[in-house]
Amino acid sequence: MTTYRIEHRTTYTYDSDVTGSYGQVHLRPRDLGWQTCVAHEIRIEPEPADLFAHVDLYGNTKSYFHIVQPHTRLVVTSTSVVKVEVNTLQPGVLDTPWEQAVPGSDDDHAVSQPDAWEATDFTFPSRYVEIPSPIREYARPSFTAGRPIGEAVVELMHRIHRDFTYQSGSTSLSTKVSDLLEKRTGVCQDFAHFMVANLRSLGLAGRYVSGYLATRPAPGKPRQVEDAASHAWVGCWIPGGGWLYLDPTNNRLIDDSHTTVAWGRDYGDVPPVKGVIFTEAKKSTMEVSVDMAEA
């Protein structure tokens, strides 16, 4: 088990006073079978009039704040201490033929797989995960008849990593999955959306996961502050086993270097920070920094 201290800071600056600000954040790491959030704190400058948290539909901790004093700079800092170990599934579950991993694919699932109804929510198109017909055509070669679900999804991950190029700034939130298939460039958020779309095109349950990825310095090199990054990966539902988590950006299953914060249908369900401001400002900037160090 590895323990991390994670500091995530988002700074907004404006060229004129903001007279009111409402914000929503997904920044507290989840408590899972392989992960425990030992401590968590959110600091907001200027101090908010209201700050409260609740657990959303998917079990994520979602916090809200309201700032009423005028300001030209807003800083949201989340500090967490998390213990993480490698998540493993029960032996044999990855050998299930992929067709049987479709939620509700047989009449016995309602009894033998009580979580199948929850997985079904992750089989439909969503705001950032549309499912155009070329997506199914891309997915199909990895999902031949009767192939074990574990082999199929891992090969799909390998293909996405091979066929797509990581290029910072090449996409935006408005980039569609169909655009990615054409451009073949993007960032972790794009690759996660693309893989989720492939899974859903076949009726499988795919969830979008946000969190952090620890990076380790090269041998002989010191660790650099803010060397870590916000990250996104994919969960595929496995009957009798829960969820298999895959990182198509790095072409590997998640391990104890991944810290899970939240999951949903797509990025729109779990943005780290978003909000609404009241201002006459014409310009604004946003800076994000993440530091993730072993504690």
C-alpha cells in the first residue's frame, strides 16, 4: 500500500471585480476497497459565505461554495492524504465471454448480478460520449464472438494507445468522439471518452473516471514539485467481478500510482472545479497545479 499527499490548486484571476461566485468541486478522493482517503481539506480564498458537501448519485463527494465579497482572484486548494493499493479482481471473472458482460444479457442477471442495474446507466450515450456508427466499427475487431471480456477490453486499450497520439492543447471540451476518430490526437480525457464510447457501442458498461496519476522521476533525478497531474481513465463492468479499470493514455491497467477521485457517465458529471460568476470582467485566466508525493 502506498500513501500519497495530494495538493490540487486552481487559481482564477479576473481583470475586474467578481461580485458573486458559485462553485462546485469534485476533489475528495473516494473510499474504495483498494483506496482510503485518510484526510481531506478544501481551502477557498476569499473565504466563502457557504461551503458544504454531499454525496451524489454515483457516490462521489461533491462540494459547493458561495462567495459574496468582491474579488479579482479566486483560489481553490484541495489537500488530501490517501492510501492506495493495487486493485485486483476475482480469479476467472475476466474469462467471461464479452457478450455475457452486457448488463441484462441473460435473464439470470437480475438475481445473480444485483449491481447489473447500476451498470446499465453506463451503457447509454451521454453529453460527451455520443456513439456514431464508426465507433462500433472501430471496436468490433477486438470483440470477436465468445472472446473473454478481459482479453477484449485490454486489446481495445492497446489499439487506442497505438492509433492515437497524445498532444496537449489539440482538443477542447467541445471536441466530439467522432472528431477524435478522424484527428487521432487528444489528451487523457479524450482517450477515456473514446474508449467509453467503444464499450457502450457494443452494449457494455463503460464509466469515465477522474483522479490523479503519480509520476516518478528518472533514476538519479530529484522529484519535481507539481510533477503529477489530473488524469482520466476508464472502467468496464465485469459480471461477478465489479469493474476493470484501464488507462488507455498509458496503455496499462490502473495500479497503486492511480488515485480515484470520482466517476460518472463522462467528464460533465465530475469536473474538478466549475461554477458561475457575476462580473463585468472582460478577461480571465485559470491556472491549475497538482503535487502528488508519497507521504
